[in-house]
Amino acid sequence: MSQDDPTPDNLYQDRWTVQSGAQDSAQAGDSEPSLPPVEPPSAGFIVQLFVVPAVIVAVVIGVYLLFGRLAAGEADWRQLVTDVRSENTHVRWRSALTLAQVLQDDSLRKDRGQQLAKNPEIATALTNLLAEHLKRTAPNEEETQQTDYMLKAVGLLDVPETVVPVLLSATEDSRDREVRKQALNSLALVCGRAFEQRKAPVDMPELTERIVAVSKESELLSRHQAAFILGTLTSEAAKARLAELLDDSDQMTRVNAAVGFARQKSIQGLPVFERLFRDAADWTLNPSLVKGEEQATQHFERVMLITNGMTAVQNLAPLLDATQKSNLQKLITPIADRATDIAVQRQWAATRAALGS
């Protein structure tokens, strides 16, 4: 039978089928060379082809967005300041909330931020709004919450000449207790940053006069806050009242006053720390044993007293002689040995190093 006959074998033989004779000839080397084997692409090749370009594109987009955000930053806060002055109550309040958040975010960026806390326009806008809230004689619950928030927001600002007078007005005796408390907290923050970070203590006679008056109130919390603020002021009147508070009947007030002197590199409050450490020898600073809100509050206050006292000792260490250092170490060691609170242990390690042991 010929090759062209339509037999079943020939019907299923197409032009791509290699007959046995042709295969023999190819094996003899007379046909074209065979193609190289096909291999799947390697992982490295895929990375070079797809991943690397994607990373480059992402970096370019990120840089673009970063600089775009920085460029828009000034316009953003300026618009918010404008909106804070709006006649529309909702626009004004919403803008104040956003501006306060912008301030908080900018402060977290520190040197990389725009230093908005020092911006006089922002300070003026927020303090004016706070002053409006403080004029309300019978605020409802929502307005009270807004006032509290504005007091906290103004506490983020570092423009004392603008914010301190308004905050002082919020400490007046006729104010609600919570308003006074938050105003004093904000004053403590403003004055504390001025003293610690900017090395430019707030020097305003009306501030000293008002805080001295607050320090003489029967309310313990007010005396605590006043003692702290006085420790950030350097006028003679502030120092004189701070010295009197070293003998206050309340322990935390005494310690806050002593910490204030330590902050100003004075060992005038050293006896207060020695008394504190003697009193604390029997304290059980173990958070796992705390039960109930009352014990939790007591534990928090005691830990704060001890850690603040040890921090002050660290600041005073260069001014102490060998006998004073040895005495302090003997007083603090039993407290640290009994305490399991991590904050106490951490401060004890730093204090022991500062005392040279």
C-alpha cells in the first residue's frame, strides 16, 4: 500500500509527525540542530523584572506625597485658624478640634515638625475661643466638655504671653472645680516646658501672684499643682513660697516643692527626700497585690512619690558629698529590695548609678 493511500494509519498522520526514517536521519546529524531546552524563569529574574521596579515606583510616590504634604501643611493650619474664627458654631468647633490634633501630631515630630506650638496665630485663635467658652455662666454638658478640651489644647501651646493670662482666668475661685484643675494642669505643662525644654522660665508677676495664692488653699490637689508650677518659676517670690511648702502638712505637696528645688539645682529640699524614703521603707510597692480602686490610687501615688524622689536625687547627685550619697543609698535600698514595680526598679538602677555605687 502506498504512502498516499487513505488508510487509517495515514489519516492520523499529519505534517508534524516525524516518521521513523526521518528520525534516524536526524540522529545521524543531517537535520537542523535541536532547540535548547525551555526552563522556567528563576526567582531572581522575577524580582529584577517586577519587584525592583515596583519598589522604585513606590519610593518615588512616597517622596512625592511627603513633600506634597509638607508643602500643604502651612496652608492647612492657616485654613484651620481662619475657620476657628468662623461665625458658624459647628465650623468653629470642628476646626478647633482638628487644630488641636494637628498641634499634637506636630509636637510628636519634634524637630522635624513645623513647631506649631510656638505659632502666635494659632495661640491667639485657640485662646480667644477658650475665652469665649469661659464667659458662659451656665454651660450645658456639651459646652463643659468643650471647655475642658480647649483647656487641654491650650496647654499644648508654647506662647506664654498669650496663653497664660487666659489660663489664669480659668483658675479663679468662682470657676468650676474641674475647670480650675484642668487650667492648673495646662499651666504646669506650659511652665514646665518653658523651664525644661526652652530654658526660658515664664517670668510674669501675675502668674507668680496667682499660683502663690492657689498654694495656700485647703484643696490638696490645688496645692500639689501649685507646688509643681512654683518649681518652674525663678522669681524670689516663687522661691520663698516654695521654701514654705517644704514644711506643708501634706506629703505630696512637700515632695513637689522639694522636686522643684532639685529642678533648679538646689539641695534645699534634701531633708524632704530623706523623710520620704524613711516613711516608704514599709510600703509594699507590688502591683499584683493591688485590689480595688482605693488601693490602686494609693499604689499609683506612692510609686509617683518614690520615682519622682529618686529622679530628683539623680539630678542632685553632682551636688552631694560622699556622706549624703551614702545616707540616701541606705534609705532607698530597702524600698527597692521590697518593690516589684518596674518603674521603681528602673529608677533605682539609675539612682544607684548616679550615687556612684
